[in-house]
Amino acid sequence: MNARVVVDPITRIEGHLRIEAETDSNGAITGAYSSGTMVRGIELILRGRDPRDAWAFAQRICGVCTLVHGIASVRAVENALNYKVPPNAQLIRNLMIAAQYVHDHVMHFYHLHALDWVDVVSALSADPKATSELAQSISGYAKSSPGYFADTQKKVRDFVEVGQLGIFAGGYWGHPEYRLPPEANLMAVAHYLEALAWQRDVVQIHTIFGGKNPHPNFMVGGAPSPISNDPSSATGGSAATAVNIVSLNQVRDIIQRMAQFVDQVYVPDTIAIASFYKDWFARGEGLGNFLTYGDFPSAGRDDPASWLIPSGAILNRDLSTIHPIDLNDPTQVQEFVAHSWYDYGGGKDRGLHPYDGETNLNYTGPQPPYEHLDVQDSYSWLKAPRWKGNAMEVGPLARVLMLYASGHEPTRELAGAVLRQLDAPLEAMFSTLGRTAARTLETKIIADQMSAWLDNLLANIKAGDLAVHNDELWDPATWPREARGVGFTEAPRGGLAHWVVIKDGKIDNYQAVVPSTWNAGPRDAAGQPGAYEAALMDRHSLADPKQPLEIQRTIHSFDPCIACAVHVMDPQGDELIQIRVS
């Protein structure tokens, strides 16, 4: 008899996600269902507003991915109205997006995902001297002394002894699927705490160029912060609030510290942890289809050849063929709601391109508290996007595979070196652990690129080019009566695009298809599972259904972000939190 394992919510993510998995008598997952238990309504809020203000609302789709939603929004309006963005603004955007990548990926690894592999309580039995020797054998990071690890161990012990595990509470400590020796666990916990302090520096890049973090400022047509080469601006003159040589030198210093942490801590830790879990290179792939929109232009958005990350689709693991994509083609990207709590005017089984997208909420699920979802009917607040009818995975693995397939030499060299260290073939990337490794690889690739973008920005300023904004089309009287456009970016979690339809100077329709919609969406009208669902049905079994650590590992490898609207509450206003087997 099949059992149903319910994990609600999946913890250590942004937002609320429910997973229901059916297991056979041996504990193997035979069916999986992903339910977003939050409803996103930003598209409805944006109707009738000035499109130049859309980014400020769109940023509020998420409390973590604020920057990338702002970028996608301004790019959508620029695409619709044919705005040209100055080179300096493009470079500033690249630096801001890249900072988001490095910050997001490091924080995800240590604070959201590492604890799926690292047993915090086991660190209490580690030998600090042996931990120091381990750390020094894999990296030259300065903080590797026995005293450093002894201090970390004491902090954890103090938490345990007073019964206040805090950030470490609620873990499956002692689970048989934890395999790291105590010293590796202590090293990882120390770096977990170290990353908390490190991340405070990284976000300063957003405050320098965007004024604040989170929710940095943006502007249709360019960047919001003026650039000054006035020497007095560095010492409090009239242009002191502009980006100047002092703040740009600060950006360079931050980039160097970011790269050092990635090279000396993040990359070595990923390899060290992965070496104890090599069987997870054969679990959790799922779809085998991957999609990227492309990003980080060096010569403008109109020149895809200049993008660091290329666009395209890979089907059935075939890296020899990159299929071109067109986000304006109504036959390519479509969203389905056959198993979602939405209605379409022409029927739930049809697919709609985002330009024609509808946001008609219709909750037909069980009233909370409830035992199980009705997976034969609608069971999620997420739609099911498809590319040419195919369910696709987006995110770091898709990007690294696209870079590899397109012949990007730094990616090929880095991936090859890491896989050789782990004695793993390229095919190992198609997996839960491959997804985690890909996130680390692309963090280094992007961190290494940031200095070049800053150098180009400084060279432009030195040559007298201070332009950061294009005002040519700022007057709505110059706009066409109707326009439509798509703005896209490669967000840390995957391809993100916003589609806007403008009529008479106001937003007539607005649709955002976010990375976690691609990955976490439910089945479509043809019954195809989404990426989460397929990955859980890919050679997964549970050692203990009451502690579904294996489910968390694979779901966390996607870095879920479901923070898109209101929570579902029970009649008393309490959030639904449950992990059970039935």
C-alpha cells in the first residue's frame, strides 16, 4: 500500500511550499506533487499604472529577489518603448546583478542548503586541531587555526546546553543519511557563521549604485545614480551623493573580498562535502530539459553574442544542440492552469502566452486544515509554464550546462577540474548534487567577471563618458498608443521574465513568469510534472519517512523562492505547519 508523505512547509526557503510524495512499501517515491500555498497578485495591482513605476511594485513580488524583479521590469518597459540604455548603466546593472548572484548563492549554500548535508550536533564531538588540519589541507583561508574552530565549537555547545539551538533548531540531527565526519561538520558550521558576517559587505554594492538594499532603486532608461569625476565629490562637495572614485574603489575592494571568500571557502567546502555524497550525483535530475534566457550583456541587449550567459534550450540532455528561444513567440512560452487555482476565459486546459495572460483566482482546494491535496484536480497557486510544450528546468544547472554546451572555456575548465577532483563524469551534473555544484561553479565564474565590468566602467569615466540615463522617450506623449515588450534576466534561481502591454500610456496587462514557477509548478494539461516533481521521482527513496531529509536535499538544490503573495491560513489564522506520513 502506498503511503503519502506530506512536508508543509518546506523550511529554509523564501515563502511557503508544500510537497506531497507517494512512497511504495520500500520507501521509494513513486509520485510527487509540488504546491505553492501562496497566491501572487502583483499583476493585478499593476494594471492601470504608469509603466515607468512598475519596477517599484514588481520588486515586492519577493523579499529576496528584489533586484532582479526590478531589472526585469525596467527592461520590459524599455523593450516595449525601444529605449536605448547607456553603456555605463548596462555595466552598473551587470555589477548589481552579479553582486546579487554571489550574495544569494553563498547565503543559500550555507544557510539554506548546507544543513541538508551537515550534521550540526556532530560538530560537538570534533577535534578542533584535526579540523584545522582538514581546513588547511583544502584551502589557504586565513581563519583555520585550532583556536578558531574551538571557539566555534564552544558557541554551538553553548546553544545546545541552554536548549536554545536558535537557527539550528528543528534539524534532523543524527539522521542516518548524514555522512560527514565530525571535523568536516565543524568546519562547515564555522563557515556557516562566517558567511553571516561576510554577507554584510556584499550588499553594499547595491547601496552604492541603487541607494539601498533590499529594494534598490532603478530607472527606466538607465541607472538612478549619477556619476561624478569632480574631485570635490570625494570630500563632501556638491556631487557627494553621486557615484565617485571613492565609492568605486569601495566597490573594487568588496569585489576582491567576495572573490576571496568564494575561492577559499565556498568552492573548497562544496568539493569537500560532495566527496562524501557521490551517490547523489545519480539522484534528483528529473526532466533533463533546461532553459536560459541569457544575461550580462557587454555590448547592449540587442547583441546576444555579447552576453556572458547565452540564451537557449537543451532538450533530453543533448548538449550538442542548443535550441533558439523567442520570448515574443506565442507558440513558445505558455502558462497552463489545468492543476492551478486559476481560471482562463477559454477553459483551464488551454495555454496562454504571457502577453495574453490572465490572473483569474479561483481556489477550489480543500479548506484548511486538510490532510491531502486533491492532485487529480487543482492543487497549487503556481501556474505551469512550458516551452514549446516541454516542462523545463531553469537555474544554475541550466546556465552552467548552456555555458558548457556553447563552448565557454572558463566554464569547461572549471567544471572539468571539479569533476576530476570528485572522480565524476560530466553526466554527474544531471543530479541533485550536480545542481548544487553548478551553483558554486557559476558563482566563481561571475565573481571573476565583476572586476572586468568595473574596469570598463572606470575606463568610460576616465574618457569623459558620465552618462547613465537616456531621457529621449521619457515623455509619454512620444509613446505609441499601444506597445508591448518583454524584459528578462537570469536571476540567481533561473530565467525570470516580465511581459508588459501598454495602452494609452498605462499598463493594460502585466505578467511575470518567475524561476520557481518554471521549477515548482504543478502538472500541466498533458499531465507533465514540473521540475521539482520530476526530480523527486528520480531514484529517490526515504530512509525515514518521518524525517524526509532526502526530499529537502533535492528541493533545496533548486533554491526555492515562493514568496509571491499571501499565506494560506486556517480559520483561526494559524499557518499550516506539518510533516507527517499517512
